[in-house]
Amino acid sequence: MSKKPEEKYELIFCEKPAQAEKIAEALADKKPKRQSVDKVTYYELEHKGKKILVGCAVGHLYTLAEKGKKKWTYPVFEVEWQPAYEVKKTSEFSKKYLETLQKLAKKATIFTVACDLDQEGSVIGFNCIRFIANKKDGKRMKFSTLTKEELIESYENASPHLDFENIRAGETRHFMDYFWGISMSRALTLSIKAAGSFKVMSAGRVQGPTLKIIVDREKEIQTFKPVPFWEIELETKETTAYHKEDKIFDKKRVTQILKNTKDKPAVVSSIKESEFTQAPPTPFDLTTLQTEAYRCFGIVPKEALSIAQELYTAGFISYPRTSSQQLPPSLKYKKIIELIAKQVEYSSLAHELLKGKLTPNEGKKTDPAHPAIYPTGEIKTLKDKSKKIYDLIVRRFLATFAPPAKRKTITAEIDVNKEPFIAKGTITTIKGWHEYYGPYADFKDEEIPQLKEQQKLKDPKVTSEEKETQPPKRYTQASLLKELEKKNLGTKATRAAIIDALYQRNYIAEKTVEATQLGMATIDTLKKYCPEIIEENLTRHFEEEMELIREEKKEPTEVLEEAKKELKRVLDDFKKNEKKIGEGLLEATRETNRIANTVGPCPKCKEGTLMIRRARKFKSFFVGCSAYPKCTNLYSLPSSGLIKTTDKVCEACKHPIVLVIRAGKRPWNFCINKVCPSKEEWLKKQEEKKKLAEKDAAVDNPE
């Protein structure tokens, strides 16, 4: 008796578990079967009678690594793809996902990639095809949302071939970033070793130019010399006005104006009204979403992207990693707005839009893979920051279809003995899209009293106020993100992570982005001995080259060979000055650590400085006096969490306060004084709560 032939099936590779579940639910004729191998979930289903398995790759299952075991040298160009769990400890969890996909691939006859439609997703999918399925090509699903309708359409119309233009550009970026990152990190680390110490340093192809932008701004601030100027104000019972010359830098001119206007009448010489139209905002691309999230909620770009990615995976919004500001008609605007109308908070606005013609106010920026960010209309209960970001996206989407707003500016010119003063106010006359964007349309009305031409104003008083010009502002994470986009450094998906990496590596600090001593010295040292590493021209050039690869106008090998040649030239110069570079970096590292660990003056000896120290034996941190052993004053610190110094002092005991940062919890202001009265009060309240709880328990459970 012959054996029954084994059933063949199609295997779909997804990028994340939640996406695999969404795709399985969308394609299944009935409910998909949830299966697992070594606690790794995959789905089995039938679509129109055809068997399909859906598995996930949890991001990159493969990563680049140096070929063979070589000495710690640079530059590094001999690299290959290897399973991520073999290279990084942090990727050990991915081993069971890789092995599960390998098992599922053995009997599959058709392979389809359903990873994110960007360069990263395309590379992840291609690695699954070539290393797991042992194929050169496969089918490709292309979608921008995880709604059932779009996923079915994407599957039914899947491309018979992979998107090799994205794959080639994405893989080239991986190779180039690895060449640059590993080579530069080793060069910096070995330079410190040559200077007689050891510290693992880190650098990247875009990190250097980004840090230079921050340091350049910091130097502008440090070298800025304020210049005095005066503003001259006219105050009457009816209004307040300012001299037409605005900032006046000549003291003699100020004296002259004050003399001319003293005890002189103020008469309205002219009144002008002007109306202007404000077009609706353009749809969100990723950068604009991140900058608006920071402006409206103070949510930093990296976190905004993470939240948006979660909303996308849940099926609530479209793919967020897009540079497009356009919404093509194929999105079926009417259907989306009808779904949004079912949500109570947007119902009246959405129904109002549905009465008219739906034409979005599109921007100029485009993306070959995805439209601008938009809500799908599907929603469940959201909380906290997720709710805020979703609300921002929905209101922005609705606002792009709304009518223009109209505002009116009234300008009154007031004459005081031939010295002109201006009183100005602007009000909104027709809200238009402001109403749809809600609290995020931040336009304040500045009204002025009703004045008439030739009106003589009561009790005029002219005064001057001396001020100083201000230095340029430090970047925020949002404004830095826009600057990187303007300079074409990094990509829409990597810029936030680059800024975060500079924070993690202690090159920058504070909410308003400030270069640390280490960041300043790193740029100064590299600028002196190896300026090409931090110049943006070379980085921008290769960004443009990779775009040409995506457009199939250049070959990856050509671009990579040029990159190797340039990097080798740069690092040859670096090696000539290795020790000098290391000495500069080492000195800066020590100074940065000193500043970061300084808690404040010692309240016991009054001479030393309290510093955060590490108890090596117990691998814990404490605060001790720099005058040790003369002063043995010390304080214990919480055993878990990141400790950061502050300039705050406890009101109760006047001891320094440090900030304790714990994952998933709010930062905690911690007074280092163990016997602080505020702690005694807190302990007393906790004891009272405990007694009340015990009393309630006794009432509820009588013996």
C-alpha cells in the first residue's frame, strides 16, 4: 500500500507576531488555527481551499558580522550575514523563531514575503527567502495598513517577484553602516588604548555629522556676545503700542525719541485691515508627526515612532515610516471618514466633511512605497500616550480635507509728535480647519481695542526698556530631526534612533539638546586630526548614492567600492594621529564622567564634593565625599534604576536630590539623606495605611 503524499503549502514570512496574526485572520476562510513550536506561534489556515502557514521573523533574524576570527583592527570590510543569535547576546531569543521558520519551510512550495514595505522590511524578507527557504526569489505582498480588506487585496495581487530595488538599496545601507560603524568604533577605542587607558567608544556614519551639528550650535551659544538694544512702548488707556523701529541699537536715538514724545499727544494716524487665508495642513509624514507629537505633548521622536508603530500593528493607522505628504484617491477617503464618523469624539466633524467634496490639501513630499499617515477607521479603547498620538493623527487627517481658515489683522499707526508707534492684533474670523485640528491648531487671537482714525488717545506714556540680543536656541529633539531631514542625513526611520544613540553614549544631554564635554572634545579632536569623519558632505553623498541604487541607476558594488576607498583614506589619516586623538578623547571622557557624577557640596566637611561612586564588590552605587579618607561621609542609593544627578536640593533637609529612572515607571526624585524628615513623614503615612488595611480586613473577615 503506497503512502499518502504529504500535503504541500504556502509559507508567508511576516516581520512581527502581531502582523502574522492580523494576516492570518484576514486571509482565513474560517478561523485560523494557532499552532506553536517551542512556544513560537504560527498560524495554519485555508484561503479559498489553499493551505497557508503564516510565521514571523521578529525583526532581523540575521545580522552582519566580520568573517573569521581576526585581531581587533580596522578598517573592516570582510563581512557576511550570520544568524543574529550567534552574534549578539541580546538576540538570543530569536534562535527559536529562526528554527521554527526553518521547520515550516521544509515542506513549503511557495514562499511569500509580507514584511514591512520599506528597505528594512525588504531585507528581512529577502534573508528569510535566501537563508531559510534556500530560494532566490519569492512573492511579495505590498500594503500600507493591516486592515482585512487591504490584506486580502494585497495577497490576491501579490507581486510574483521580490522588490529587489528596495533590497539592493537596503542591503547596501547595511554593509556601509557596518563598515563605517565597526571601523570607526574600533578606531576610537584603540586610540584611547594607545593613550594608555581603555574605554569602548562608539561611532556611526551619520552620528558624527549629527554630533557636529549639535556641537557647532553649542559653540555659537558659548561664543555669543549679547548686544544691548531698546524697545520703546507707548501705553494709553485704550491700547499698547510699540515704536515702528522695533529694536533700536543706538542709545542716542532712544534718548531722542523719549525727548520728542515727552508730554506730547498720541493720535491714531491710520488704521489698516487685512484678511488672509490659511490653507489646511498637509497630511502627516513621519518627521512631521514626530515634530508635532513633541510640540503638542512633549513626546520625543523615538517614542512617537514606537507608539505609531504599535498603532499600525494594531490596525488603527497606516504604515508610519513614510516620507509622503500625499493621500492618493485609491485610499477611498469617503469610506475611511464614514468609519471615523462612528467614533463619538469625531462624529460631528466627520459628518460635516461628508457633506462636501473630499479633496485633501497635499504636500510636495512623496514616498515610493507608502502614502502619508492616515487612520484606518478601526479602533478599540486606547489609553495615555497612544490615545494622544491617535487623536493627533485623526484630527490631522480630517483637517487636511477641511476648508481654509480666515484671519484678520488690524494695524493701527499712532503718531506722537511725528514718532510712529504700531498697535497690532490678529483674530480668526472663520475657523475652517482650525476646528478640525482642535487643540493642536495653536493660533491665539490678539485683539486690539476699537480705534478710529484721528482719535486722540488718553493718558499717553512713552517708556523704554533695555534688553539684550539672545544666543541661538539649542535644538530640541524635534527641531534636530527636521535639521537632519533638511540636510539629508540618515533616513526617516533612523534619525530618531541616531539622536537617542548620542544620548545613550553620553555625547549629548538634557531635554534641550546640549553637547557634553565628551561630545565637544570628540568633535574638536576629530576636526583637528580627521575632519572627514564628521563632515556631512560625504554622508549626504552616500545617501544620494543609495537612492540611485533604489532607482536602479547605480549598482551596489560600485557604491560599496567607493565607500571602502573613502573610508580607508579617512582611517589612514586617523592612524597617523591615533595616540593624539586618544589623549584628547580620554581627557574629555574623564571630565564628562566627573560632571555627570557630581552630586553637590558635602554638607559634613564643607570642603569636599559628593560624588556617585561604585562599590565594585557589591556592584552597586553610593554617594561618597571626594575628600575621602579625610571625610568618610557617604549615602546609600537605590539598588535598581539609573541614577542621574540634578541641581535640586531637598526642601526638608537641604541635602542633594538625585533622579532615579526605572523602566516602565515615572522618574523618582530621591533625597540622599537617609534620615530626611520627609522620609519619616512618608513612612508614617505608609504605616497608617497599613493599619487601616488591617482594620478593614478584620471587619470583612470576623472570626
